[in-house]
Amino acid sequence: MREFIKVTKALSDPNRVKMLKLLQRRVLCVCEIQEALGLAQSTASKHLKILEDAGLITYAKEGLWVNYRLAEDARNPYALSFLGNLRHWLEDDPQVSALVARLPQIRRETICGG
């Protein structure tokens, strides 16, 4: 039950759900996520840590970048189930649609340099 509760708590925040919807589209760094959602870097990082602890996302360091992506392993079966369903959920939500429409203009090279 502990793993189920961890996932549902992680999904209880609208910003974390929006992060997952963005990560469905592509791998993102924290600066891209904070730009998309209008969050402070520390706030975005805290949300990402909660999503990671719940098994919903993973990250990989690549040079100076830390890239976040949806989890694809079976560490938490509840996380995988929610992620599978989330692919279809909220696609017509106005907030999600607006974020997804802005995503092509949000590039780490212009935000963070490099």
C-alpha cells in the first residue's frame, strides 16, 4: 500500500501532473520545466524529487545537463499504471494544451546557455 500512496500523493499537485504531461512529449531539464510552468528552480526541483521518489520519473546526467524523463522500469507497478493512463488523460485540458503548444519554443540553450 505504501507505494500506491506515494504515487497518488505525487499526482495530487497540479504542477507535478503538468510536469508529467510535458515529459510525455520529450526529455527536459529543470530549466525548461521551470520556464514552462513559471516556477522557481528550487520549487521545480522539489516537485521533480517527489515524482522521482514515487517512481514516476528518472533522470540522467549528461555533461552539464540533468535530463528528466518518464520512468520506464517496473520499480513501482502503480507508477507505470498511472503513467500509462495519464498518456490519455487530460489531453483536452486547456492548461495542458497551452503548455504543450509552448513546448517547442522552450529550449535549454536559450534559457540556460550552452
